[in-house]
Amino acid sequence: MTPSALSSLTDRIDPDVAAASVGGLSVALGALAVVAPQPTASVFGLRTGGPAVPLLVRMVGVRNAMGGVRTLQADDSDRSRALQAGLVLGAVDASAVLLAARQGVLSKRAAAGVLALLAVIAVLGVAAARD
């Protein structure tokens, strides 16, 4: 996506609605991962056979939920920093997904779905961070 296309898209989104959406999605996805790690792993295309998978899914869930809470609770002066932290975490997650797909740990279809979700959250984050 070109910078002008991204700008055109994000200019149409209310920053407050975008911030609430990023925070709410992060809390919801994080809570789902904590409460139901195996089904969450399956939805995201992870093999759930190993005993470590639920632990790792829960850890990522807690991280996402706390990031969402931080975004929802941030005042105007801190919201940009909270959103930037979320964008960095999203980039790290996207890198991990690409690596997992390349190594065959994650199917290309599952990787595409996760990357699409991360892209939506990133667009909302960019829209929310603009002044």
C-alpha cells in the first residue's frame, strides 16, 4: 500500500473510534487466547498437539490484552505512544508469522489470515495515532 493510499484510507477513520477499536480488538483477542488457548490456536492455524502451545498462546494473549487496556486507558498525550508500541508489537508478530509460514509451521492460508488481521489493526493504529 502506498503512503498516499494509506493516508487516504486513514483520513476517513475517526481517530477516537480507531483507538477504541484497536484497544477493544486487542483486549478481546487477548482474552480469547487466555480463556480458550487451544481453540484460539486452531483458529489461527497453529497445531495444538504440544503441551507448550496453550502456555505460549496464553502468554501472547496476556500481552495483547494488556496492550489493549493501555491503549483504552491512555489519555491524549500518551495515546500515540501506546499505539506506537502496538504497531511495533504487530510488526514483530507479522515477522514471526512470516517466519513460521516459511518454515512450514504455519500454513500459508493461516499466515495470510493472521497477516490480514494484523494489517487491519495496523491501519486502525495509524488512523488513531494521527492528529
